[in-house]
Amino acid sequence: MSVVPGTDLVVLFENEEWQQPLFEVLERRGVSFLKFDLKSAAFGGEDLPNAKLYFNQASPSAYVRKRPRVVPFTLALLKNLEIQGARVLNGYEVFDFELSKSAQTAKLKELGIDHPRSIMFNDVEALANRDDLSFPGMLKPEQGGSGARMHKLESLAELRELLAEQPGLWEPDQLLLLQEYLPHDPEVGIVRMEFLGDDLLYAMRVVTHGRYNLCPSEACNPAEGQGAGVCAVPGAREEGPEPVEFYPFAELPPEALEAGRRIVQSAGMDVAGIEYLETPDGRRVFYDINANSNLRRPIGEAFGFDPFERVADFLEQRLADC
């Protein structure tokens, strides 16, 4: 890993379209930083970290963009940097946590925060004798991202048939979850909170129109449905002609904010996106925890600021602490 001496910041990334707005802000500010592309990279076991700060923006969904080597490389790199004393934002433990929906389930249980009932399995027949199965249910990969490989199922027989027809659903780690299906008002949608450290950046409502790829980046879901996104994900369900809609959400309940903050703090996350929904029977259920937090500029602007400027502020503050 070659870093020019005197470089302050290294941004680790896999999908440059997501990071370009931040890169532009950092360049405009004159921050000394290096873009480190994880798609094709190398580092030596004897390399010493010589940048002040490393910012991990790798995504669990790299494999669905036909980049299956990104995640194992990133884990090895983060561990190497941290052993050698580097300061890393969203480092090894945070990234490992983001990769595991089962670990997220355990964390939410530990914190006493309502979450979907989930069963992790590596063989569909291991489910046959369980007495806690309920349908409809959601099939999800342990290592998720961008809504890929998610399916609503009505029976165990349908699950068997699906996995027989599509064995690729087991990739990349051969572990799946059967999760409680959570109905919610489609006109209200779900809520996503974005955090920088312990501070809420903003909250937004996301009206899905039955879609699963809810990536907030305008590269994935362009503003007002203007054209196709450049980050289309094979295997992500798309229903109907309506695009995903994103709205600023200023009426965030204080209890939801506090729950999100507790998740961020307990998991040691530096940057995070936390999602929840509210069911017709009054549950507020937290179901997704993201460390690679793709921001949406129009939402920040609705609150009176550019979110990428706020991230740059956050990074510069962390650099000042180094």
C-alpha cells in the first residue's frame, strides 16, 4: 500500500460513483488525501501506515457488482493497519459487524431494541423440525447490500424450491436468514437515520414502492426518478414503474433517535445509517445497520446544509485529533 509521505487521509472505497461527491469536497478544501481503490489493490505485510487517518467506505454489496474479492481484501487490510497502529474510521470490527445480519440481530437483542425475529441456517432441511417458523417470511443473505437476493416467501416448500432453482442465493458466505416479515404502511415507508459519530446528520423517509434496493445515493436512485441508476444490482427485486422516493423527515421521534444513537455507540461506529419501520400494530422495528453510509445531497439541502460538507468537517475534526 503506497502512500505518499505527508498524506493526511486515505479513503478506502470500491464504488467511486458513491464517493465522488465527497472527493470533490475534499479536493475543493485542499485536504491532503489519497483515493485507495479496493477493486484492484495490494499491500505488503511489512508496510507501515504513514497516513494520519484511514476512512473505510467499503461496501458488503461489492460481490453483487462482481467484485467478490473486495470484502476479504478489505478485512485483511483493516486488520493489518490496526495491528500496526493506524487510526481507522469504521475499521475492522465495524466492517465485520456490517457484514453480518446475524451479528446485528444479536446486538439489537443485547440492547433491548425491537428487531425482526430471525433464524440463521446453512441447510434448508435444518428448518424442517423447528416449531418457530412463521410465514410469510423474508429470505435474506447474511452478507447483504443494496437489496440483493431478498425474497418474500409464503412457505417452507417455496423456500426449498427457490434454493433448488437458484443455488447462487447462498453466495457469498453460504449462510442465509429467514426473517419475520414486517408489514408497514407503504405510503409512509421506512425511516433511515444518518449518523456522524453520535450526532444525527439527518433522517429521511423512504417510500419503496415494493423495491428492495433502497441505496440513498443519487448514483443508484436518481433524484425524482431521472434516468436509470448506474449501480443496478442483479437479483434485487424491482416491482412497478415507480422509483424509490426519499423525503426529509424532521418529525423523528426522540425514542427512535435515542435507539439509533445507542446502536452506533455500542457497535463503535464512526459513520452509520440505521433503518427502522413502524408496523400497523405499533411496533417500531430496527432491521438494518449500515456502516458504508451513502448520503443524499437533496435531503441534506432540505435541512439547510450539504451533507458531504458535513462529512468533510467530521473528517477534518478527526484529523485535528490525530
